[in-house]
Amino acid sequence: MLKLFNTIRKEKQEFRPINKDEVKMYSCGPTVYNYPHVGNLRAFIFADTLYRWLKYGEKCNVKWVMNLTDVDDKTIKNSREKYPKMDEKTALSKYTLYYEGVFFDDLAELNIQKESFFNNPRATEYIEEMKDLTRMIYEKGYAKIIEGSVFFDLVSYVKSNDYGKLINLDLDNLKTGTRTLSDEIEKENVQDFVLWKGVKKGEPYWDFELDGHDLKGRPGWHIECSSMGHAILGLPLDIHTGGVDLTFPHHENEIAQAQAGYELDTANFWLHNEHLMVDGKKMSKSLGNFYTLADLREKGFSAEAIRFFFVFNHYGSKVNLSDESLEAASNTLKNIRNLLSIKKEGSKDIVDIRDRFYGAMRDDLNTSVALACMMELLKGDYKKDEVSQFFKEAEDIFGIYFFEKNVKIPQDIIDLAERRVEAKKQKDYQLADSLRNEIIAKGYELRDTQGGYEIKKQ
Ligand code: AMP
Ligand code: ZN
């Protein structure tokens, strides 16, 4: 039985999907306003590791949604600066589409396939649903309209509901009668948060009428995830993921909004990845201590080594990024490949180690113990066929190639891949996607890399 650490219960719990035929998983996606750093990417590699385990390890049918935040303070500000003469909405969309492309290229390099996502919802495509939820919250008496914006009324909400279940908030600090238009709030400063922001001059806006008020404006950040999760998967979700910094206020507010408006729980399981650190500090844009995937590639680390580093450091621990730690991951991966290629015939059955491997992964994805089991298989006197079979499965589970594949790729597949490169150059992403699907349908895997692409037989 799979056990996962559930932030809302603060302990490991047995995982059972609400509907046994389908797991509904939602991950807070990126804000597409800049190049993501590898700290951000840790959050998505973690979600992908969980998704792959559910799919390949537990054989679940998983619907995984990751949203794209393409309207918020940062995207608006940057798009206005970059395209000052353009109409506001066109500028926003042009600006965010570029960074969306950057993000998906990074994911592809890290072997997180766009095809894994059940849907790629952009916030701007779900504005109607966000208005609906805002209206529902308002009509149930949990929101106030003030100066053209709509605020969640936390004081009236906490009278009959819990707030702060994820991080144990001290509600004595709840500031009555104060509110903020910012999407971020300090823990010490709990107050009414914004659901819908009234338009400011020079900003993109959508029409919205509520209770006789003309509320031209745009959604706040928290309402995006509640509305998209509900519209696409239906609440409550089985699993909701994100980085630990999202627990408050973002996830607390998601819980409150869905409870107030839909009268539904948001998720049964909340899983949070810990931070990626640099010299003991959280990697972040604001501290300036960040690296992008391209930066690390320039230092000579392959995307596979970087993925290996993240996958085999437990998601729930803070991890320090350094040249030495990446070097170590890269060497272990090389060592595994080498040991696999020179593996001699052995006599022992792998079943015990396999059980231990499953036990480790079912213990809240304990990938370090799982890795130790894999090394034992390579070094011990185990039957070669069984070890090979095991590592083939492990390739799917971890999204890392362990075998060097020297299969010759047929010319028609290479032609398709070349046409796709051309389509991407022309920004014809629809054609590029359909060419990729054709390649996959013919039994090959395609991965974008820094220098172009890589094709392997499935
Ligand atoms: P953003 O694009 O800023 O909304 O962040 C995307 C994701 O990255 C969120 O889930 C954050 O919690 C996560 N994140 C940001 N910084 C780090 C870090 N240093 N380590 C791990 N995850 C992070
Ligand atoms: Zn979110």
C-alpha cells in the first residue's frame, strides 16, 4: 500500500483514490513571466516523479493537470514594459506565450512530456469559471466589493470554518477590516485577500458584473487554481502538489475559496516539495542566487544528470545545489550505465530486492533507498535477464535512460523530426505537436535537447 506524506494531516497516510479507476492530480504550474530557475523545476520534476510512480509503479490511471499562470501582477508589468505600444491583452498574450514555450522546452529536456498533462490550462482561458466562483462566494456572504475589487471576507469565513489547516496559523493575528490587493501575504499578517482585482489604467481587463457593480478587472492568483481544478478535474482532487512556499497563502486560500463557493474540499492529499537551496539559502529570483537549466548545461551537466540529482534526493528534504552534488549525481548515473552494460550472468532471483524497492517507493517515494536497491542489483550475483527487465521498468518509473541505446533510427523518423524542428522555427506549434505524435505512434521517443533533439526506440 502506497503511503504519502499529507501536509494537511502532517503524517504519512495510506493513499486511496476517491474513484478507484482514476487518480485526479493537480499541480500548481509556473507563472510564465521569466526563465524558470532549477528550484522551480524541482517542483515539476517532483510532480512528474509522483505521476510516474502512480502510473508505472501503482498502475493507476492518472489525470494530471498543471496550470499556467499567464495573468498576474508580474506578467502584466513585464508585458507592458516589453510591448508598450501594443493593446494590453495582445501584449500579455505575446509575452506569456514566449515564456510558456521556454518552460515546455525545459520540461522536454528534463523528460517531462507535455503529453503527460491531461490539459494545459492557461488562466486566461478560464476567466468565466473564475468569475462564477467569485460570484458564488459573494452570494454566500463570504466576499465584499470594495472600490471595484472583490475581497474574500476571512473574518466571516472563520466564524464557521477552519482556516490555516496546512500551516497552523495563529488566527489571533487575523487583522479585521484590513485587506490586500497583493497575492502574497506574510504569515504574521493574515487578512482579507483579493478574488478579483479592479482594472488599473493601462492594464488588460475582462468585463464582470456583480450585484449591479461594473467590475472590469482580472482574477486574483488564488482563484485561478480553484476554478481550473474544479472545471477540469472536479473537486475534491485526490492529490494537489506544489512547492512548500505555496502552502500559505496560496493553498490555504484555495481551500477557503472552494469551501466558501462550491462547498467542497479541495484535495484529500496535499503534497509539497521542499526547497532547492544554494549555500544554505532558498534558491529564488529575489535573492539572485539562481541557475537556469541552460546555466547548468553550460557548466557541462546533462539534463539527465540534473534530473537524476532531483529524482534521487527525496522531495521532502531541503537539497543543496552545488557543482559537487551535481557531479556526484552525474557519476552515479554513468556508473549505473556502465555496470548495466558489463553485467555478468548471475544465479540469484531478484524478487526480494524488488520487494524492497517497491516498499521504499511506497514509503512516501523514498527514492534514496530505491536507488540503493538498484545498486545492489547491479553489483550482486543476480540473473541478468531479470535485472535488465527491472531496469527497463525503472526507466519509465524515473524518466531516466539507464541503457545506452545504439539502435539505428530509420530515415523516415529523422525526416519527421527535422520537419518538426522547422515547424518550431516557424512557431507552428500545432504542426510540431502532431509531428511529435506521429513519431511516438511509430514507436520512437523524442526529446528536445539543448542542441536539437534526441530520438530513441521505445
Ligand atoms: P512560480 O513560477 O514562481 O509560481 O513557482 C513555480 C513552483 O516552483 C512553485 O511550486 C514554487 O513553490 C516552486 N519553487 C520556487 N522556488 C523553489 C525552490 N527554491 N525550490 C523548490 N521549489 C521552488
Ligand atoms: Zn496554484
